[in-house]
Amino acid sequence: MRFDALTLFPDMFSMLSQFGVAGRAHKQGIWSMHTCNPRDFTHDVHRTVDDRPYGGGPGMVMLAEPLEQALNQVQAERQDEAPVILLSPVGRRFDQSLAQDMANKGLGAIFVCGRYEGIDQRFIDKRVDDEISMGDFVLSGGEIPALAIMDAVVRLLPGVLNTAESAIQDSFHSGNSGLLDSPHYTRPESYLGVAVPDVLMSGHHLRIAQWRREQSLRLTLKRRPELIERARAAGQLSKADERFLASL
């Protein structure tokens, strides 16, 4: 899988390809990361990529032409149908199902990482296929959201995680009915006077699975009750799930 980013700060992307699970997968050739700087397509001594907005107002707006030429070069190199994604607070919110969909398609993406007050709308209307937001907040640019999306997608690719089942147990994963993950414990058996729950020490796999499911339901009901309703509407809650929720 290949990812590209149109960015004024290409060095920011080296961290994902060098560290952690994604870094290991990058070294194994499971995915690749490429950047293209719009400044390389400017024609003035200052390498200008922004200008004042028409109509006045604060801030500067990224010029369409350098972005257009950078995108043309990237698409010529790729020769595929990878979506052009703008990281934007007005986009649809990124979630685990979207990460899984991107992983399943295997096309990667071309991320447009905006800066300043925004991007000339004509470039967005003409060249952007999708706009994605990380949530109801604003960052200084699209680089950090692009890194977050890539990390979320890469860890779902075959061969990236040591155990494929690890992803299935993740919060929001369809294998866990989209609920929050259950709590986890490791050694020592007692820490600060708190012991590991007995059921996890029992070796009884069915009871452990039931406990984890119940803890997932309990935590989700407390922290993100809307996920319970979503799972219920999708028919992902069993009669045992409903009985446990009723007991709460």
C-alpha cells in the first residue's frame, strides 16, 4: 500500500516510517510513504504558496496552482485510482470502520495537508475526492491527521501485527461489535494493593471471554452509550448481552 502527502513539512512524515509497528511494516515493504512539497512547483524567489484571501479577513490562503502541479506529479507517478483526501475540519469524521474500509481497498491515498487559513476552494472542488476530519477541533495543518489515519490503516494490513486477532479486539472494531475494548492486566498479580481479577487467573477460556465481553459492555455503556445503541440497531448484541446490560 502506498501513501502520498502534499505537504510543506515533509520531514514530519519520517516518524511513522521509522518507529513502532508501522515502522517495522515499512521496512518489510508492506506499505510505503512518499511526500511532495508544493513549494517545489513555485516560480518566485520566495517560493510563495499562499496569498491574502479575496474579501479580506485574517490569515492567508494556500494557492491552488502549486497544489495542482504537485498533485499532477504524484498521480503521474502512481498511475492508479488512489483517492485524493483533504484533511479538513469540515470533512466527515474518521473512525475505525473507515480505517478498515481503506485497508480492505488497499489503494492507499494521496493526502492534501493544508496550512494557514485554508485552501483555495477551486482546488478542492476540482481535485479533492473526499474530506476527512479527526474531530471537532482545529489543528495547524493536515500533517498530524494524515499520520493518524495512516497509522490506523497500516496496523490493519495483513502481516503488520504479530497477531491478527489483536486488531479484532480493538475498540470500535466490528469484531467487537464496535464497542470499547475491555480492561487489560499483566504482571505482577497484585499492584498497589489491587489484584488481577480472579477470572483472568482461572484458565477457563469461556469464562474469560464472557468476562471480557461484559466488561466491554459495562465500559461502553458508561463512557460511550451511543455505541451501545449503534450495536443494538445493527443487531450485534446477543440476548446474553442484553441481559447483562439490563442488570446494570
